[in-house]
Amino acid sequence: MVTTEFGQAVRRWRDRVSPEAAGLPVGGHRRAAGLRREELAMLAGISVDYVTRLEQGRASHPSAQIVEALARALRLSATERAHLFRLAGLVPPGPETVPAYITPSVQRLLDRLTGTPVAVYDASWTLLMANPPYAALMGDPSGWRGNERNGVWRNFLGPGTRARHTPESLRAFQAALVADLRTAATRYPADQQLQQLVAELRANSDRFAELWDSGTVGRHEAARKTIDHPHVGPLTLDCDVLTVSGSDLRIMIYTAEPGTEDAERLALLTVLGTQALVE
């Protein structure tokens, strides 16, 4: 029964969200005013088949990460989000866990930055959402699951990013990541997922363990970064990280100086997106 009710709720809320409200272009004939399954899947970063199975009650026990992604894509209020968690048989995240809720007002802001690479991370540097220009610039994250979506894990244990580093800038960047994670762990000591992340990093990365145990401090600041893109070449961009007051969310924005070759390459990426750049 819970599985059926979960699917019915997702379908009902999908029908309520217009493409315009979700920041999507409107074109062609639409049989209904709401989102298509394909559009919801894209916004939530999951497969169309999984959305279909959820709505039809053929998929059970969606993870908290999936429920959170659906709640964001469906523009749910805090009350509706909590209800969706309960329908999935999960306890809604409380104040003791790292916040992952993107408010409708912040979502509207993000929807207006359609031509700019933008991603939203939580306080532990877990990726919550990335718009198409960001995916085209930094790599499509829609298939990432679990710790693959965490920026600290990716830089210490995973494949890293497309951002170019000197040895000095890499050390400073790693120190800032560890300091941010320590701050989050102190602020949200009851978050078990965050505790497990720290434990895995300490056990498998000597560099992380060294920085963590030394009490290193640092912080992210605005910086110019060179992104080595496999198709359009290097782009030197300004990277700014904005913090949402009261939620610890980090909004990462990449921009190019107007009139430069970097701006032209970024515009090309934004137009082509990820699909046209697949080898």
C-alpha cells in the first residue's frame, strides 16, 4: 500500500509542476500541463524506467537520496517533502542531519541561471543538483550514486575533477575540503552518513587522514580555475561559492570574462550540452 501511495503522490505532484516552473523550455504539443516522466527523471538525476516503476508501484524502498532528489525536482514544500519520506517508509531528515532541502525560492533563483554552470552542494560537499551547463562543463553527474556524489570523496578517493591544479593549489584545495568537512561534522555530529564518509576517507586516504588528524584549517574562496575539457580544450573561469544563510547549502557558479575565448568556449558548451559531446 505504501509503495502504491508513494507512486500516486509522485504522479500527482508531477502533474502539478509546469515545465516553466521547473526551468525547462516549453515547446511542441503537450497532452498535459505537468512534467513528462522524462523531464522528472532528468531533473532528479534518475532513469525514466525507475520513475515509471515508482509511479506504477513496481519499485519499492527508494533510498533517502532518491526521495530527496524527487522532492527537489517536484518543487515540494517542506511539509510535502516530509510526507514523501514517510510514504517511502523513511524518517524525514531532522535538524541533526546535514540539510539537503533546496527551498522553492532558492530553486527559482537557480532556474534563472539557465545559461550559467551552477551546482548546489550541501555542507559536506555532497552534490544535490547540477544544471545542464554545469554537467556539460564538469561531467554529467546523473549516474553518480552514494559517495560518488561527494566532492571530498571524489578528490581523495575517486577520479577527481576536470579542474587543473598546481601542487600548491592542490594542497590548499584539499586542506579547505577537509576543514569544511570537519566543520560539518562538528555542526551535525548525529549525521551517521557523514560519520561513515569521514571514517571511509580516514581509512583509505593517507593524505585525508593526515589533514584530518592535524586539525588543518582553510576555507573556500573565490578563485580562477582552469577546466581541462576533453572536447573544447581548457577554459579559465571564475569560480564563486555562495552560501545560503540558514541551510549551509553551497551554490557553485562558473562564469567567464566577457569577450574572451573562454567565454566563447563556455557558450559553445552551454548550447551543445552533454549529449552532443559524448564520444
